[in-house]
Amino acid sequence: MNDEVYEEGMKVRREVLGDAHVDRAIANTTAFTAKFQDYITRAAWGSVWTREGLDRKTRSCVTLAVLTALGRENEIAMHVRAAIRNGLTPDEIGEVLLHTGVYAGVPASNAAFAIAQKTLSEMGEAGPAASPPPPSTDAQSRD
């Protein structure tokens, strides 16, 4: 395996997820999980997240949408934190989750919103700003 890919992957992994998270993952690595940790560092972080085709902010949007769509709730908080690190605002994260709800389903989006809100609160970030509901257009509301 190419050590340059591993080193670049570890650099990006730390920049996106933060040193504390990566240090915990490394500290918790066992003989059983070592090959997996090596694989994700090389494949995800060293070979995909380092590509020039998308910036990190866009990659975070895609990641949050896919995790939400697939119901991978155990990964959402980590990637909400990463999205903030990559320049997304809480409002933009909310837009990603709302948009994902249209295509992946309301229950998946609802769960992701709950996780994101909790994570953003823990980070001291304001959640997406509340916007008033659109005015009703039915006949009763005009009376």
C-alpha cells in the first residue's frame, strides 16, 4: 500500500473530523479493527476526500444526505460536526436534511434533524433559523 495515500488520508481525516475524534478511533483500534481503520483512512479519506472534483463543503452535504437516506444514524452526529468544520452553517445543514427528506423520506429526515439539532446544541451552534409557515391559500383562510 502507498504510505503517501495513508498519510494524506490521515491529514484530511483529522482536518474534517478533528484530532480528538481521530485520536479516539486510533486509541480504540484493536487487532480485529486495525485493517478496517487502515482501509477507511486510505480509501475514504486518502483516495476520495482528497479528490479535487468536489470541495469539502459539498462533500459534507453529500455525506449528510447519503447517511440520512440510508438511515446511518450512528454516523450523522460525527458528520454534522465535520460539516460545520467544512464551512456549512446550521441553516445549510438543515436545508440538506430537508431536501433529503423529499427524496429519502420524512422519517429518515426527521431522525437526522433530531440528531443534528442535538449535535449543534452540544457544539454551541444555533440550529436552523425558524421560518414562518407559508400563508394558507385555501378558501377558509381568506374569510
